[in-house]
Amino acid sequence: MGIKNRVQWQLDSSPGISLGVLPVCISWLQTAVLTKTAVYPMFGNVWMYCDQPLTAQNAKKRMMMKKNLLKISICFAMVAVLAIASPTSAEMTESVEHESKWFRFDRFMNYYMMDYLDGDEAHTIGLETLMVYEFWGLEVDHRIYLEVADYPVEIPGKPGNPFPEPGAATGINDLLTGFWAFPENHHGNWKFGGGPVFQFPTASDDSLGAGKWSAGPGFEIAYEKDKWSIGTLGFQLWSFAGDEDRHSVNTLMLKPFLIYKASQKWWLISMPYGVSYYWKKPAGKRLLLPVGGGLQHNFSIGKQDLTFSGQVFKYVERPPGYPEWNVRLVLEWLF
């Protein structure tokens, strides 16, 4: 969808304030709703430990809470700055000059996932941003993924951690970001591009992250015709630095999508969290394959366009210890 249409979605009543601020605030509210499973275990008992005598155990817990708070604040601040830096309604006009703008904040996605384990549940709140740069005849999609998770046990492979340390944990996962470049004026129904992808060891607990700096190539291929869209986003990650006591990362991940536009407001979709292949695991324990889908509703609040979707997936192939079912709810802000 072109920039001209997105210009019309900006709220004229809020000059000088970017709509990108709103989904950041919504994300914090989402986290607050899950206080018992996400925020409270990390920070809710700070005053309790401060009132107790300073023992070695309490001192360690205080330090852990400070580190968690610092990591989460930095990561959310990064997303907030990018959102605030997006074009405002006062800056956006329907002029030809605007159409040549080299940067735009395209969309902001908030998602909630519940994974069903054997007799237990794992909860994840995720943020995904998409920024688009245009230069040298290229359109570059820059995506950032950040998650806050609450796992009752270690879950191998979420999001890119095939060998997590044992134990339950609540906190942030490793930060994933990548750049996918495409020809600006691609022809036909096909779209193909690629670029570098990076994963940073931002996890607040060893069971939530790989403890490694990783990088590798990414690609995206898509085909669209009439009411159908099909394709996949993918990347291969190899670790090159980090905690020497942790396993190296060698993981392939695909994010396929299948869309049928039944009407302007209702779409049938299948967009799983990801299909993963862990090269370092023993044979028979490498593939993670979800099958399922759901429904997406496209709507507007004022002049702001949004989408909301709900999907259910069953992991027909999964490594030992991985959940059997996944429920995914997504709220997406389009700019």
C-alpha cells in the first residue's frame, strides 16, 4: 500500500505528535495486564528484598532486578525512540515532495502468545516494528523483534535459543533485527529480496536467550495475485561471539504467510511464529513445524487503520520440551 494512502490515516487533530507513540503505550498496558506473569515476578518484590537484611542471596536478587529493569528499559526505549521519530501528521502532506521521503515508519505490531505445555502455560508479549528506507533504487525493510516472556520451564528454540539453561524464568528474550532489501520498482506479482540479520544477547536470564552474538543472511520471497498472498520471511543465524560456556547457534528460521482476502475487512490467514530447523540438535529433534491459522479483521479508529487477528497452531513436529499448541493474538498499527 502506497505512502499516499498512509498519509490519510494520520490524525489531523494531533499535530506535532507521532502516532507511533500510541502503540508503545499500548504495549506497556499489555504488559501491565499480564502483571502476574510478566512484570510482577521481575520487579514486584523489590521493596520486600530492600526491607530484608542484606544477605548474599538478597543482594544477588537485587542486582538481578536492576539488570532486568535496565535491559527492558533500554530495549523499550529503542522502540519508543523509533516510534516517536516517525513522521507526524503535521509533517505529512499529499505532495509529491513527501512521496520521495527516504524513510517512513511503516507499522507497529503488538502480539501476545500462549503456548500450551504439558500441564502448564507459557506467555509471551512481543513487539515488532517495520521501518522502510528508500535509496539507490532500493526499498529496505528494517524489522526489529523484542519479547517479554514468562516460561514455567525452559523452552528450546524460543525465539532463537535451541539450548536454553534449565529452569523457569521471566524477562526479556534476545533482540532480533534485520534488513531486507528489494528493488524499489519490482515488476510482476513476485517480490524477492534479502539482507543481513542479527541477534543480540539481551536476554535477562540464561533460559530466555542463547547468550551469543549471532548473524547471518536473511531473505523474503512473496507472490500476490487477486485475493491471494503467499510467501515467507527467512534467515539463517550463526553465532560468532558470546558466552563460551553456552552452545553455539546454528539455526534456520522461516516465517511463512498465507492470506486470502475474503473481503475488505475480513481475511483468512496463516502466519505462524516460525518454522525452525536446529542444525546442532540430534537427528529427529531438529524440526519445529506449526500448522494452523485464523482470522484477521481490518478496521479503523478515527483515521488510524489497524488490524486484529487471532490464530491457533499445533506443532506437528517439535523438539522435546517444546509446547504442543500455540495461540497467537496480534494488534497491528498501520502508518
